[in-house]
Amino acid sequence: MHIPRSIRRCIIWFLLAVSPLAALDPTKHISQYTHTAWRIQDGAFAGAPNAITQTADGYLWIGTLAGLVRFNGVRFVPWTTPDKKTLLGSDIYSLLGTTDGSLWIGSGHRLSRWKDGSLTNYADTAGRINAILEDRSGAIWIARTRIDPPVGPICKISGGALRCYGVPDGLSCKYGNTLANDDGGNLWVGSSEAICRWTPSFSRTYLQQALKQTEGLTGVGALITKGSSLWTGIARAGKELGLQQFVDGSWRTYKVPGLDGATVAVNSLLIDRSNALWVGTVNQGIYRVFDGRAEHFRSADGLSSDVVSNIYEDIEGNIWVATSKGIDRFHDVVVASFSAAEGLTTDAVSSVLAARDGTVWIGNEGALDFIRQNVLSRLTARDGLPGRDVTSLFEDHADRLWVGVDSRLAVYERSLHSLLAGGITSDGANSSLTAMCTSRNFRMLWTLTSSISRAKMATSGPPPCCAPAAAVM
């Protein structure tokens, strides 16, 4: 069925209007999101993706080394203007969807703008356009390289007028790789030789000594601000390189459990709506930092490539990652899955029980796993589990957890914080307990193995069938 463009546009605007800005649940592991990858080798793109943005009409745009591509919700389609007017370069390095509905396009040669069905090419913005930023006044700023340094590494487009800034304006950085602005109205410029903090009346330069190692190369690959916080990603690992944070007027290597900023070369940074920090690396995939801990996801986990060029969050809260081999999308789901990747002892789960106190108990091979307050832990033989494989679970009226383990029955008594090894065994040496239930008066526990057994239950205290084992909590 053909849907006219005007109606499609109205549908998209309606969805945007009624949908609040969403975000991925940061308490989930990255592997628990729905992950979709579109790869170059499968024909999704003709060239490596570099940049991602979304415009006010809801379309997602991908800048590749072989042109501009638009995602219609199902597939990626190479984009051309209706009148076949072309961009000034097919190698796209930066994109930005702005508040007025424009799409700004930075190629390896010039800057272009698509708005209201019209394409404008800015012939006087020579150079490779590496970054595009919209400031609080609605003005557009670009950062560029491959220029004659006196011309200026940054330019401002406002009201149709363009002006570039460089050394004569107090800006020490000769080239511009990336841009960010902070709450104080400062513009931060990252280059191969330094980081510059600049306004028309103020300028300061940082990290010149550390970046001597990268001069002439990429150097600073990313800058991002959040309130009074500022991070930079440098496209080389090492002391005073990698991932750095600006704190109390000085730079320091960013370190949290799971991530040492000095060990990663960084191309891209994103702070999502949950205030999680996403780090795109030169050759180690992505990291996400939330609540003081980092999680790693790379090609071995399914990422299209470990070489990451850009990370973007769309209006629905999906996270998009551009890599050297394709595009990845991470989408939240209502139901979270757990496997060995998230910390289960194995994937051979035999039973699951949601207890009244909110703990989720998981009968596994080699352990009794449990999730409590989003933390996954386990009880094993070293903790007093009287066997290896947990095959069945049951919570009785007194909130005791009955555990079928190998051919034995155990009880986890919360009030005693101990695991009690049961004196009940199944009817055969190789039989396992597969199910349990109680009688109506709660005085009998029925167990299912290759036959049915029963045990008398106590109304309080340890069951009479059991003897205490080692304390586990």
C-alpha cells in the first residue's frame, strides 16, 4: 500500500509528539538489550559509516565514505535530492540535525545544508568538516582540518553569514577535529596538537605536552560536556592520553572499575539521557560507564567491529554505533534475559523461583544463583550447598527456600542465614528432585523424583529433617 509522503510525515510527527524522550535502562547489561547489526559485507552500506544524526522529521541519517544514507525504519537507502543536485563531496565525516529541521552535512571538502527540500552548498567552507555543533543561540559551528591554518579551524554560520576564527582571534589550535560547548559559554576545540578553550574574549590551551605524541595525527577524537563536567577522548592510549576528564581546572586519566582510561584509544563519546557515559574506541569496541562501573562490549560479543567511529542516541533512546564494518543498534526490551554473559554460573538452568522478598533464585549446574537488588550472586559447595546441580526450588509458607540439589533436599532458612543440608534423599542414587509442593495444611512437603516422596514440615525453626551446614551470609 502506498502512503503519500505528507501522510507519512504527519504520522512521524505524531509519534514524536506523543512519545516522551526515552532512554535505555542503565541497570541492564549491554548484552540484555536487543542488538541489531547492519554490516557492509551484507550490502547495507557501500562505504564505512562515520557519522549518525536524526532530523526533526524522525529520519535517521548515516554519513559514510560513499555518500549519505537515510534509514526509513526498515532499511538504509542511499540519499539523493529530488532535483539530483549533489553534495560537494561523497565522503561524509559529520552530520547534525538541528532544532529548525535542517540537516547539516560535513564532507571531506565542504559543508552543506538540507532544509525544506532545498540543498545549500557552502563553497567557502573548504576543508574536511570533522564536527558540527549547534549552540544555545541556534548558531552553527564547524571544526575542520586540511586547511591553510591562518584561515581558521572553526567557523560560525548565523543568519546566513559565515565567519571563521583562527590564530588572529586568539585561537591557538591550528586544526579542528571535534567541538563541544559548556554551560559557561566556552567553545572547546580538540585538535591533533592541543585542546583549546575559547570565546571571542578568552582563550586557553591544554594538553600540549601530552599531545606532542599525536601531532599531525588524529589526536583528540572526541569532546563532551555535561554540566560542569568535561571529558575528552584521545585516539591513542598511554599516559595522559586515552580517556581524560577535566576536574578542578586540570586533566586527569578517567578510571573506574572495568575501565582504565590510559589503556584505550578513543574516537567517540556520548552521555545518554540516563547519564551513562558511552566510549567508542579505536580498536576495543565500546564501553559504557554507569553508577561508577564500566561494562565492555566488542566484536566477540556481536558488535559489527571493534573500530568505532561514532555513537548516537535517537529520540526513542536507542543507541546507535558506527563502526568500520557497519551500524549497530541497541534497543531496550521489557523482559531482560540472563545468561552466562551476565554472570550466571552456566546457561543450563533447571529451575527459577521469584521469592516474596524480591530475590530471584536460579537452580543451575554447579551453583544456586540468585539476583537480589539487581546484583547477581551464587551459592556453591564452598558456601554449604550439599551437592552440585540444583534441579528444583520451592518457597514455603514460612518463607523458607527448599532446594533440590542432586539427589538431596536442602533448606535455605533466611532467619538463620544458613543453608541446612537435608536428611531426605530421593529413592535412587542417580535420581534428582524435579518438583515440590506442600499439602493444604502446610504440614507435608511433597517432592517428585522418579517417584513421589513426602517430608513433615515444621511450622517454625529448622525443619526436623535437616541439620545445619556452613553459614553463607
